[in-house]
Amino acid sequence: MRSKLFFFLFIPGFVLFLSLSSISQTPQIKWHYDLKAPSFGQAAMADIDNDGKPEIVFSTYMGDGTVYALNAEDGSLCWKYYTGSCNDAAPLIYDVDGDGNPEVIVASSCITYTYCFNGATGAVKWKTPTGGTDSPPSVGDVDNDGKPEILQGEFNGKVLCLNGEDGSIKWEKVVDPNASIQTSPALLDINNDGQLDFVVATWGGYYPNYYSNVYAFRGDTRMKIWESDTLSDDIYHGAAFGDIDGDGKPELVFGCYNDTVYVFNAENGSVKWKFDMGPYCYIGAPAVLADVNGDNKYEILATGWYEMKAISDTGTEVWNYDIPGYASCFRGPALSDINHDGSLDLVFGTDDGKIIALNGFDGSEIWTLDLAAEYGNTLDIDHAPIIGDFDGDGKLEGFVVGGFTAYPDTINSYGRAYAFTLGDGTGPEWTMFQHDSVRSNCVPLNWYEGIPRHIDHADDLIVRVTPNPFRDVLRISITLKSPGPLTIELFDSTGRFITTIKKISSLQGDAVYEWDCKNKGLVPGMYLLKVTSGNCTSKVQVIYNEQ
């Protein structure tokens, strides 16, 4: 199968974008592990037993109610623990007691305890009764005592704070006794005062008065900083946060069941802008912040019912992807450079049992892996993938759990965990729900720093451009494996043709062209370099800076 692939290479002072017609890499299943129920949320991955290899931890729902730790390289069981409950919230791996070894934190939904497990053995270090939750726990030093605290929302409308070392309740904050808190607490310094704050949203969830309010509190005193009642429908997953507008202050992004993405100023709770996903496109999945088109600005990746969109930092649509078969994705994508081309890709699961990988630049499909067909039965994937190097071979793998919950006879539920290859990419890894332990759901703009990169693609046409940004001379290096004509053209960011830089009748092998751009009437900004030879086309995004 041939598909169109888009490539970015990010190196300080160097940005390369390629669009190549190439053979797409088909993912392969590495191993599977059969279960008695599906798993919701997402798994977490880390070396929890200090053997130098990662383990994958997840928990299952009604019909199984078990926490599993599997060896990532082959899927063998490391340990498991039966909670006797439905476990909806994604687990957390973190050294919460300061002993130098990671613990596994699991907040249970039905039998209302939060558990802390010894990562190596699975022994329970502590368990604390709670108000029950679907809220994935977050961890951070919110009271400035030098020790981590665990925060989670509860069904009773409270935020619970536990001491990491022993699980004792440090405090409970009543947010709204008439609602529940499904969102993971977002931990961030909302006003740059050096104090860690937390942000949650409530779930009204009861007909006909659906509502959801957003709240920001100081972490040390629990004093309310602001409250917003702007939203008119439920919020299930927590905020993504990052400095979207480049003003040095964070913004918060929530997806709402009223088909709308909201961007809040974190400092005061005012709505900066909002984006309508379209009718019947309610948003359950968490939004993701990442630079997917190489402009050094955050785009928002929002997943509504049946579709996924990339939204610019100013609230305009960048691209739209309609999920085939009107399938939905409730837990959102994981992001990584899966094919070692220097750009971030999206990987997500659907409720009809497929794993889909998209190019972040334009939302075009890289590949689809049909796990339901492999399983031979209904396989709802209500579980976001994790991404990492599972077996130490320097390449990325993915992990996801699918299955089916048979209501009310949950004894007939089933599930299966899958590990599968992703490509030749080397990262970054995505190892827990909403990206990290503070639940930012944000890939930093400098994600590529320290990650080995190359652009040696086995394709017919390879283009390299230096310097980028450029000022006086643009150096264009071409490798063309099959003989053919060559045309190099320049367009502005709106697609308007500027000039033809080079046109020759035949080329094979390597060639270098230097274009003197002085006195060409260029204004500072982004341009598109289009290189065409026969059926091959490469598009290179370049930046002109006259300074």
C-alpha cells in the first residue's frame, strides 16, 4: 500500500519537512495477553523492578478487577493483584515514598480504595478508603514540604490529597457536593508565583441539568483562585496545559460534551477562545498540546465523536480526520515520532477495535492495525496506547488493551492486551495517561532535543535544506534514485506561487543547488519549497528571516 508521508526534522536552527510518496510500514503484533475484562483509561510503563527493562501496568474492569504488571519485552506476567472491583482510572508509576524505587498507584472505582503497590513485587504498601473515582491520580509537592502528595478527584465532588509515604489523608477539598469529579487534577503553577496549584472540572451528568464548572485552587491552602461556569455540559477528562500564546503564562484546554474545545487563561479563568467541533461531535477524550507542523507553536489535538482535529494556537482548524466507520476514540491519542522522520505522529485506538496512526502535519493516515479482526470478535478499545522501546532494540512499540464488558452479566466479559511494532522512531516515549505525572497532556516544544535523528529514508526522492531559517542563500540538496526531470518551486504560506528556483530535464543521483534570495521581495515568514520529479513530490517548509 502506498501512502503519502510528511516529514519534519527538528534540530536547533534546522527544520525540515518532507512529503514523500513511500511504502508505508505495516505494524506487527509482538505479543498478546488474554484477560477476563477490558481495561479503561491507559496503562503506565517504567522499570518497576530495577532489572533494566520496562514493565507495563494496567487494571481491568468488571468481570476481572485486577491490576496487572507485565514484562514489556514479551508480555510475561510480573505480578497481579485482585482488587475485587471495577478499576476505571489509569494507574500512576512514581516513587511516592522517597525510597528510590517506583511504586504503582491505582485508584479503584467500585470498591473505593486507592492502592500503593511495591513496583517490584506487587505487595500492597498501603491502601486508603476513598469516595471512589474514575479520576487518574496526579502527583506533586503541593504543600512545599519536600515530599510528593497524590491528588485525585472523587465521585462525591471532592478532591482528595494523600501523603505519598503512607497513604494517610492529608486533606479533602469539597468542590461541589452535587457533582462528581472525573477529571485528573492538573498540577501547575497557574500564576508564576512558585506555588503549585491544581485545576479540576466537575461532572454534572444528570438530565436535564447537565453542567460542568472549572475550578483552580492553591495547592498549599486549597484557597479557590477562580471558578468558571462558562461550560454548559459535562467534562470527563482533565485539562491539557501549556503556554499556547507565548506570553510566558500557561493556558488550559478542556474538551466538553457540548462539541466545544475551550481554551482558558490559567491565571484568571477567562475564556481565551473556543472552537466548535461540529454537531454531534461531543468530546470525551482529553486534548493534547504539541507542535505537529513545525511552526514552534502548540497545536491542539482534539478528539470528538467520530473525528479528530488539529487546531492552531489562535483557534483555526489545521486539519480534520474523519475516523472510518463512524468509530469513536474516547481516550485520545498518544504522540511520538514513530517512523524516525523528525515529526510527531498520533496513535490512537477506536471502539471498533482498530489502532490508527496519523501524520501530525496534515492528519493523513500512516497505517491502520485491525486488532478486532485479529482477535476475531468485538474488541472495543476504550484505552489509549502507550509508546516506548519495550525490548531495548532502539525502536518503538505500542501497547493497548481492548475487550468487551457484558452488562449485567460481567462474568461473560473478556479482554486482550496487545503489544505491536510502531516503526523505526526513537521517541519521545509516551508512558502514562495524559503524558506525565502532573497530567499536562503536553509534549514540550523542544521534545526532539537529545533524541537521535536521521533523514536517511529509502525513498526515491530525498530533500535536505540548510540553513533553516535562511537569510541570504538557501542550499538545497537533492537525492533522486531514479532518473527523471526535476522542478523546484517556492510558495508562500497561503499556497501562492512565488518563483521557480530550478528546472532541469533530467537528474539522477545527488545534486546541490544554492539559491540567492537577496532582492527577491521575500518578507519574513514561512514558505513552502516544492520539489517535483515524475510522480514524486517533496514539500519542504522553510523560514525566511532577514535579520
